[in-house]
Amino acid sequence: MAQTHGGATPQPLDQQRGQTLDSSLDLDQPFDAPTEWDGNDWDGKRRSPASNKLLQDYMNPPTPWARMLKGFIVVLVVAGIAHELFAGYYDRKMTAAIREVSGQTEIEVHCRRVWDEVLDFRVKPGFVWFGSGVANLQLNVCRDAAAWSGDPENEDKRIAIQVLTHELAHLAGHYDESQTECVAMWTLPKTADALGGTREDGLAVASWYAANYNPLLPPEYNAPGCLDGSPPSSPLLP
């Protein structure tokens, strides 16, 4: 039984407020937010393009595959930029070295990028297109040659500065591979000096290379006894 105050029977809440509750509303059911948005505000007005874009992205988010693709593209672009900066540094360092050794200012070194390797399946550590002024080296050769002075007895780095000097000998006009190897070995002290080492270190590399690595190369590269006599005639040598 309803309680009364002063003998008056209380009125229902909706009647007290002058309102009529919509009996069709089921307040026990959860409210369903809209799942898509067509660009209109809820009152039918248009929002600014910037607001539209933000709300559309929120209401209609991209699929997981679209997000993954965008992320992959971003990573690929960042990696490509970093790779180019990395290789460009070695281009400049190796170019400066061969120009100092040869006295020629129009020659340069190109340290091959990943996309160079994809488009050209050469496995040689270095090569020169005859008639050009560019020595093409694998990127790891450039890296090892640049780091040689800090570890002058490392075999990979020793081979790297010989490869660099070999390609420089091609740029200086030597085409026979055996003669080019011999000229490079005699030029190694100058290369070592240009890379921050000493000429004595360069002589040690040349002696090691002639005894241990050159004999392992294909016959057309062999230069037996190269360091035993006088240096060959070359623009690179005094």
C-alpha cells in the first residue's frame, strides 16, 4: 500500500514532471552505437573534411591487412633510406681513397646496393666496365676496406683493400688480370696510406696476399713472383 503525506496520494513520476514516458523503450536492452558513418553529423549537417576523415577512420577502421601493408611500406621506405645513407658514406670514403692514390679526380667508386644485386647477378667482389671511370664494389668489400686500418691483420679486410686497388688498376688502364693483380700488390702501400694505415702495413698486406691468396685465384689472375723483381710499369707507380 502506498504511503501518503498529509493524506495526499503521490502522483506517478511522469505525471509530476508533466512528461509521458515512451512505453516502447526497453531500458533493459543495451544501447547500440552506430557502426558506420556516411560523413553527415547526427543532425544531418556536414562536418569539415578534416573532421570527416577522422570520424570515418574511427567509425570505419581499415582492415588488419591494410594496416599491415601500410606498416610494411613504411618499414621498407625507412630501410631503403638507411641503406642508401650507409652505402653513400662508403662511396665517398672509397672514392676519396682512390683519387688520393691515383691523383685522378674524375674517377669514383660505387658500392653496390641491394637493388644492384637484384638486377645484376654478378658474384665478383668488384668490376669495372671498361671505358668507364667507375669501380663497382660489393658493399661488404667497401665496408671491410674502410675498416681495414683498425684491424690490419684481418684477412677479409686485407683482401678488400686489394680488391679496391685491383679495380683502381683497371681504371688506370690495365686490362690483363694477372698484370692488374701485380700492379695492385705494388700499389697497396699507397692504398693503405690513403685509408688511414701505414705503408709498412700495406707492404705486409701485399706480401701476405701474394703468398696466400693470389695463388688460389683462377689462372688468369695468378701473378707468381710479382713482388720478387722490379715494379711493373704503371701510372699508379713511381
